[in-house]
Amino acid sequence: MKDIDRLTIAKCQLGRKIRDKRSTSSLPAAVDLLLSRPIVSAQMVAKAVRITPRGALNLVTNSACAR
């Protein structure tokens, strides 16, 4: 039950970050991927969102650090 609560809170927090982004941002697709799988690599994000692996790493790092 705690895991479901944690995921719900994470989804809400990341949802707030998504609202402030441009409509062409890759962040919403990356957030969906991050919440749908227990382990995600930068390569997986890059492939799913169609950006470079370095861009995916920056996207995940910035979304995790910016609160």
C-alpha cells in the first residue's frame, strides 16, 4: 500500500512540473515511462522519447533535482 501511495505522490509532483513546460517538451513522455517501469535507463528514455541518450540523462536529472 505504501508503494502505491509513493507512486501517486510522485505522479502528482511530476505532474506539477509538466504543467509549466512547453507543449513540445519530452518531459511528459519521460514521466510516463518512469512511472510505468520499476527500472529505467537513460537509453530506454532516449529510445521511447526519441532524443539522444545525453538529452535523456539531462531530462531525468533535471526533473529529479528541480523541486
